[in-house]
Amino acid sequence: MRVLTWLLRISVFLALFGLALNNRHNVVMFGFFGAQWQAPLILMCLIFFATGCTLGALAVLWHQWRKSP
């Protein structure tokens, strides 16, 4: 069972890695006042995912800090 689990994990990783390699095209993010930022799609996804994880962790820590006496 352990070998089957690792084979599943490896196959999911390889599928996501292949998807990331196929989405290397540049995308443009438009900001306020005409600001633009160009980067590969996978980099944009990684930045937004990391930002969401960080903000979520800070929200939990803030809640725990306010809860403690």
C-alpha cells in the first residue's frame, strides 16, 4: 500500500510539473494607474498562492494571539 501511495504522489507531481512546463507563456497583470507587470503564468500562480498562504497563516496567528490571555 505504501508503494502505491508513493506512485500516486509521483504521478501527480509529474502531471503538475508537465502542466507548469507547458504554461511558460508570459501573461500581463494590469494594476492601477496603468501599471503593468509581465511574468510567466506559473510564476504568477506561485506568487499568488504563496501570498494567500502567508495571509492565511497571519490571520490564524492574529486570531490565536488575540485569543490568548
